[in-house]
Amino acid sequence: MIRVAVSGTGNMGATVIAALEAQSDLQLVGVIAPRGAAGKHRAAGGALYRLQPDPAALFAATRPDVVVDFTNAAFVPQIVAAALAAGVRPVIGTSGIAAETVEALRAGCERRRLGALVAPNFAIGAVVLMHLAQIAARYFDAAEIIELHHDRKVDAPSGTAIETARLMRAARGSDFDHPQPRITPVEGSRGGVLGGVGLHSVRLPGLVAHQEVILGGPGQTLTLRHDSIGRDSFMPGVLLAIRAVMERENLTVGLGELIGLR
């Protein structure tokens, strides 16, 4: 039985809790609520778990093997520090975390021989899209990414879009061409740019998480698109990561390696 703590009480946290309750080999032992109060709470499935705002206190009281984090980038360093000190393996899906936080986690995992995973996206289809975009990047000179999310997402562009652009730039070996118009009546209408890849963010109620990669060449375009129409789309990846970090002794970035993509 793998003992799991969940960090975050929003929509993603609630979805992770429900997914854990349906697994015979995973046990929910506690939830970190950064702005909540300590106590006990009953999950939708009837299980009673400890609720605690302080990660170190929760880890000491419940002794989890793994912590799954979907909070915010400002809170992640606290989760990382407490997890490493307690020997808890982090699975982090929070978007926009700083590079220095990732490197601190990497170094801590190597010292303590702990498995951990940081992923910009836990939907298997999104991971496959990123892999295909890397392959296509070698054959086209121009590329744009349009990412669409719900209106409560705190960052733009998304971590998935940023990582996709980085991977495409690395696969190509040079910046993409990014044409700029001579006249822009509306400033910023060409979006952001990373490695020559145009990045465009849409935020609307009714959306969950969607990404479209468009590559262009003479007389042709290639479009790759993935849609998460429900948060349950992320749960197979989260459950896979929880089980995988128990077998590892270092930090893994992204789900690609876990599903056989390099």
C-alpha cells in the first residue's frame, strides 16, 4: 500500500482525492490546505483524512510515501523542502514553478536517493502531442502554439506550451522563423515568442486545457491538437507517476520517459 498526501484543495486536488479513493493499492492519508485550518475531513468516498496547512506537520503526523502537489508556484518550495526533509517523494503538477526550485528538488533527490516527478501536463495525449511536435519541428521553419485554458488559470502561457516550445527548439537546433508585421494597430497581437515559436494564450470560462501546435512551410501547414475536456484526463498520468516514483531514486521531468517516449 502506497501512502499518499495531496497538496491542494481546489478542483485538481479534489479530482486527485477521488482518483486515489478508487485505487486498491493507494491510500489517502492527508491533505495540505495552504490557507485552511487543521482538522479532519471526510472525502466524497467516505474516507476520513487529516487536513493541515503546514506540510512538515502533516508529513510528521501521517508519514506518506508520496505527496501530489497542485497548488501554486509560490507554495511549491515549501512543499519541496518539507518533502525532502521527511523522505517523501513529490509528484508536482503545479504550473510556473521556478527553475531554481526544480534544481533544488533534483539535488535533494540525488542526495537522499528519492524518486520525484515534475510534469507540465499529466494528460497522456498532451505528452504524445509534445513528442510529435518535436519530431515535426525538424521539418518546418515556422511554428505557433495556441493554448486555451479556463479563466481561473493563474499563469500565461501555460507550462505545457512553454515546455513544448523549448522541446521543439531543441529538436530543430535553431530558432524558428517568426515573421513580424510592419504594422501592429493592437500591441501584442503576435503573442509571445520562445525560440522563434509564437505563443498565444486564450482564457475563457468553459475551457479546461487545450493546446494546438501549427507548423508551416511552403504551400502547407501541419496542425497537432490535444483537448482535455475534463480534469479526469490527468488522473491516469498522476496515478502512473505516484507508482513510478516509488521505484526511482532521482527526479524525472515530464511523463514521456514513463510511457516510453524519449
